[in-house]
Amino acid sequence: MSDNILKFSMNRCLSVERLDEDTLRSVCRLRDTFTSASVEILAGLPDLEIIGASGEFHHEWQKVPELDDILRKLPGVRIGAGMLKIIKGLVGEEDHLRQLTYMVEECCQGVILSLTKDILVQAPVSEEGKLEFFSKMVRDSIRLYNRCAAFAPGSRLVEGIDPNQ
Amino acid sequence: MLKFARNKVVSAARKDRDTLSIHGILDDDIYGLEVDLCVGIKDLQILSIAGKWNRHTTPECPSAIPYLQEVRGFHIDEEIGSKLNKIVGRKGCRHFANILNECCYAAAEAAKVVRWEDAKAARPDLSFEGFLKEEAAGGAQVGDSWPPSDQAGNAMPSPPPPHVAVPRDERHGSNPFPARPEPSSNGFVIDLHVHTFPASPCSSASADSLIEEARRIGLNGICLTDHNHVWTPEKVEELRQRHGFPIFRGNEITTDQGDMLVFGLERDVRGIIKLQDLRREVLAAGGFLIVAHPFRGFLTFSGEQLGLTPEKAARRPLFQFVDAVEVLNGKVTAKENGFASSVAASLGLPATGGSDAHEVSEVGTYATRFFGEIRTEAELMRALKSKEYVPVAFRRETGVPARENRPAEVQAS
């Protein structure tokens, strides 16, 4: 038997678009060896609150018969700090729901990343300019401090920053 | 037009008899990165890992790469997601943690296929579904569950009828404080929001150490508000007696609309409850409900970037269901506290303060000043409903050194 043939393959695609002045649509699509699924979240602006959710889920041996009921629980949840705990609690973490929960989280992360991109496009090209830009970003949003290797103590980006101030 | 796109591709092949080879690519508008893993088929152990950036944002992002090596030896099981987030995500980069999560999913699924193929060698007519049923009947296999969970127990029990909380002091008519701290001329100051270990696993402070620190810095009382945890009256009474210090009971309950500080509700709420349902229960119990840190993380994007004003924010439905707003919270930025204060003022809702302490040095950072002495839970409830109190920056006001710890994580992940 050939050892070059894949045993499993997966594509996950996340896309975010602005529907109108007040709404973002985030869609996560999954196609892998066993699963074909998609989840769509509508996020209201400027609150970043989920105002709609829909989806479909097909899997070789797992069913999610309560899909629509689960997604109906999501409107009202705010996309931002603390959302993962709320999403896990509302959608559920039983085996057959984990993929669905993950896809909802991905949609929400997509909304955050799309807004992050709006800020990052303003970053200068030069090394010096970047250091200054990202250092200011940490100062303006101190929660970024020590959030990752780039913003950890010892990094040039957090030199002189005291998170307690 | 697309505002943002992220594509992830993961493939799993059998490298040799015992090993899977996993390749993962993450490519989006901001980041581009790749990882390669070798995973043992039998025990789903990560044997080796390599990763590289194709595109990144800051000049310091490359320093995340060495942290990938810390996942060598990990087993792909239900805990792998939280381990990856803590080790790779927090110390290195959360986008590497993200693609590694996908690779672990792929490894677990590929291992099923490989085990089926091996079983088919002896039984050519064995279907994949039949094989899975046999495996399930034989007990759960390593790596059968994905995406991994970092929280145990998610069943949400149906709520029993609300229980009306009768404060212990009213039932027994006793004075709970052998040694009474006197209210100062500056009122009676209570930290209404503290977390203790082990009731709140995210806290590093025992109730005893928090109480001792609260007394040391001159607070008049503290309220234990552990996450979805109900302190028994007996246990709190024991703490009161032992320390001779006013200690009150509350509960920080996570709802679909965020965290709420609840007073006077005895029910142990598990899982995520709808705010409207919680409100009904609190009203039935004669309790009090404060929205905790209502704009935590809001201003990262919603403020200047998206134009959220206090006037717009005040229209958020959740404010219809709360009795007061926590406008001084020790875990959010001054800007977010200021925003909450503006919203509370525009709605005419009372404002409270609490440290949200998870470490001893944080207790009393913020607190609530009442204008009369409060000795019992019944008195606290009456005081909260009287609306006669103000939030205070207690440590700063009294000159007690500010907390030494950095702000705790309050990001989405």
C-alpha cells in the first residue's frame, strides 16, 4: 500500500465582510475527510455583539440534530474579552458539539482579526518605525503586555513599559 | 469585498509503521506560518515539531519559534487544546497555537484511519463505521475527542426553583463579629469583588490571606464573589469568627451577557445562564445584581475605531436587567472604568467598586464606600438597595501601595 497517499486532509476557510454600516458577517467553512460544515455569524457594530447565527453540519458518523436551537442561543453574546467561556457554555462541549463550538469561536476571532488588520495596515515599513508603532500599541492597550513572545518582558517592544502604571 | 480571510490547510500522512507526519499551513491577511509534526500512531504523542514564519507583524515575532519545542512529548488528548494555548499561545504566539490545534485534530482523525486500515488487513470486509463502533464498544481511545476541551463538565442542569436567601444573622439574631472594626469618618468601605482559591481556580489567594490583607490596609469588610460558587453561611461564619472581620457572600455568575455580581441568591448556578433568567431568579430571591466590568475590552476596537459612545452603550439591553454597575474594577483600564461610569450616570444606575482581586496584593485596589455601618448580610442588602454608596480607589486614596501584579488576562482567549 502506498505510503504517499494522505490519511486525512482538512481545509478551513474563514472570511469576514462588511454587510453594511452596522454589520459584519463572519463565515467559517470546514471541509475535511469526514466533515462538511459551515457557521455564519452576524456581528452588530459598534458593540460587536452577535446579532445572528446560522450554520450546517454534516459528518460521516456524528449528527448535530439540535444545531439550529444551539445557534439561536448566541445572539446577545459580545465578541471580545470573556467570550470563549460563554460560547463553550452556550454551545456545549460534548464530543459531537466540539467542532461546532470551535467554528463559532473561529468566526468571532475572525471579527477581531479583521478589526486588528485595520490597525496593522497603519504600521510603518522601517524596523525603527515598527518598534515604535508596536510599542505604542502595547502602551495603549496594556492587556497586550506579556500576551505573547513579542510582547513579553525582555522584548524591545515593551522596553520601559510598566504594566502597573 | 472581503475584509479579512484566513485559510488553513492540514494534511496527515503515514510516515512509517508507527508515525504520522502532519503538515499545517495558516495563511491570512496578517500572518503566514507553517508547522510540521511527527506524531506516534499508537499513543498520539508529539515526537517532533518544526515551524516557521512566512509573514508576521512585529520585529519580535520570530522569538515565538523556540517555544514550539515545549510541546514535544505532549499527548493529543482532551487537554491538548488548553496546553497548547497556555504554552505555545501565551509564551510564544497564539497563531501557532491555532494551527497546532488543527494539526492535533488531523492527527487524531488520521490515526483512526490508520488503525482501521491495519484492522482491515485481517478483515478486508470491515467498514470504517463498523470499525469505529467496535472501538467505541471497546472503550474510548486516546485522541478520540477533538477539538479538545479545556473545561470539564458542561452540562447545564435545569434550574431548581429560586431559593430565598435568609441571612444567617437574621435567622439566629447573633452578632457575627467578635471584634468590631469601627466605621471611620470616611464611611464603611467594603471590597465587593474578590476571588479566593480554591473556590476560584484562577485565584492564587486563600480566603485567609485576603482577609488578613484587607484588615491590614484598613478596609471595613470584603465580599467573597467567587466564580459560580456559593459559599455556605457556616463556612463564612467560621471565617468571620476566626478573623473577627466582616465578610459577606456574593457570587460572580457568568451569563450570556457577561459576568454579574449577585447577592442574596443561594442557588449554585452551573454553566452559562441567560441574563434574563438570572434576573428572574434574583428578583424572586429578593437579591441584588451588579454588572461586573461591563466594558472590559470594549474600547480596544469599539471606542475610537468603531465609534461606540456612552450614549450608544447605554442602550445595550443588559442594563435593563441590573440594579447597579461596577464602574471601578481592578482588572480593566482606567478608560474602560471611566466609560462604565459615564454609562451608569446616564442611566441613573448606582455605581460600585471592587478590586476583582485574584492575588493578595490586589485586594482593596477599588472598593465601595457605604455611609453607615454594615454588620450583616441583611444590612448589606439593604445598603445596596438604598443606592447610598460610592465607588472608591481605596488603596490610592489611603496611600497603601498599589498592587504589584500586572493586570490579569482579560483577552478573548
